[in-house]
Amino acid sequence: MKLIRNFFYLFGQGIVGIFRNSIMSTASILVLVCCMLIVGTFGLIAKALNDNLERMDTLNVIVAYIDPSATNGDIADMKAEIEAYNTGITVEFVDKKTGLERLKEEMGEDIDLGMYLSEDRLNPLPDTFEITFEKAEGAEALNNFINNLEYISETRHKIGLAEEVDRVSNGMMAIAVILMGMLLIVALFVIMNTIKLGVFARRDEIAIMRYVGATNAFIITPYLIEGIIIGIFSACVAYGIQYYLYEKVITDILYSYKIETISPFINSAVLVGAGFLGIGLFAGTVASGISIKKYLSE
């Protein structure tokens, strides 16, 4: 029973501390919210871009056209050579009939290709390899290797676009991390000063608590709770704003740039919520702990 009373007392003191320094607490929350929104917004935009580009089948694919003179044995040997070139490469052989069927599906009713699917008409398409690579880095060298194979007549690819996408995505995330780091440092200092003001306001009460035998843990806990509440509340506010921004603002902006395949916020809700909560708890706990520990050591 005493443990429960102590918990509610310490929790109440943590809440009182927030309202005692309402201006600094508000500043802490605003800085943390901005920090979370920057990371969340950049991350969601980068994810939307990657999701759309992953649906573009030819972005990370090299299509190699096989010379008609190649035998089945030659095709098997080339496939093995390409697969052995590096890890993370998938090679699919697409015969001319399958290629024509795919083209028919893509073209729909725009053009009638049914005549070429019959046995008595010559299929004009060549056999191909579709080589899928995981990373744009090294893709140009892979393309050169494929072009030098004996029975490969030519290749088609969008390696330049894939490399550009990687650069944009990595650049966006780098900017987000830098801005987050800067704002997180600011948030830590603001929260630390908020806690210090609370400690200073209660310095006489803390001195009395020490005289009567209160432990450091009992003295520290309300300030840790104060920092944790600030962090959790900031995460909740940032999460709500992020949801609104994504559904009402970011989605419209992406649509305006012809990025039409955008996953709903619910698909990233858990990741965003966990990230915001982690940032909030980290900032609140670390700042509170450093601030009160420094005071008690004086």
C-alpha cells in the first residue's frame, strides 16, 4: 500500500513540476515535436518515393537481348556466368513467346498481337535475360560485363535513374538525421534547464527531505517522471500532427508530382509511433537524469 502511495505522490510531483515551469516545459515540447516531425516527414516522403520506384519493374533491371544464334547450352552458360558475377543478382530467362504475351498484356486493346502468338507466324521478339540487382552501386560494371558476353546483342536499363534515386533518398535521410541531431541537442538542453528550474524552486524542500533520510532515488524520481511525461506527450502531439500532414498535405504534394501510388499512413503507423516514442523517452530520460544527477553531486 505504501508503494502505491509513493508512486502516486511521485507521479503527481512530476506533473506539478511540468506546470510549475510551464513556459520551459512548453518550449521543450515544441522543440521535441519539431525534431520528430522533421524525421517523420523526411522518412515518409523517402518511403513513398522508394515504394513507387520499386513498383517500376525496369528501374533496377537490366534487360539483355540474346542473339538468335545462341543455343540452349549457350543460354544456360551465360545465365550461370551472370549469376556468379556477384551476390544480390537475380537472373530470369524470358523466352520470346513469354515476352510477347507480356507485351500483349501491357498494350491491352491498343494493338492486336494475337496473330504473332499463333504457331504459323514468326515472333519478332528476341529471347532475353532480366537481371535484377539490389543496389545501383556497381550496376554499371554489371551492365558492361553482360554486354561483353558472346551472345548478348545489347542491353537496356535505367541504371542512371536508379543511382539518382539512391542519391536523393540517401540525401534526404542524411538531412533529416542532421536536423534531428541538432534539434535533439537543443531539446536536451531545454529539458535540462526546465528540470534545473524545478530543482531550484524546490531546493529548500529537497534539503529537508535529505535531512529526514529521503533517498536519492526518491528525490530524483519526480524529475525523471517529469522528463518522461514531456517526452511521451511530445510524441503523442507529433504523431497526431504527422498523421494530419501525411494524409492532408504530403499526399497532395506527392500527387501533384505524379506520384500516385502512396501507401496509407496506417502502413507506417507502428514504425512512426515507435520512433517518436523512442525519441521522446530518450530525450526526456537522459536530460532529466543528467540535470538532477549534476545537482545532487554538488
